[in-house]
Amino acid sequence: MFEGKDDMSAHIKSSILGQTINIPIVNGKLGLGIWQGIYLCEFREHGGRRKIVLTIYS
């Protein structure tokens, strides 16, 4: 994939928000609070396919 004109701003936004989150699992469900959620953001104008890697430690 080639770099585009929107790459620099996408890299900055990604570094501010981060790429990794840790979420506890409580009784087989995501341990999120009432007002919490998980959002996936794409900062490039024409983003390609993405993969989500899920690792569960027990």
C-alpha cells in the first residue's frame, strides 16, 4: 500500500488515541460501565481492510 496525503494526520491521531485497549471480562461479558463503549476509528480518507486481533488471558 502506498502512502497518501492523509497519512501524516492519520498517524498523529492514531498516536494520540492509541492502538491497544484492555477490557476486563466479568462473568463472560465485557466489563464496561454504563456509559462506556468501544469505538473503531479510521483516520485515512480511503482506508483499506483492517484486522482486529483479540487476545484473552485467563
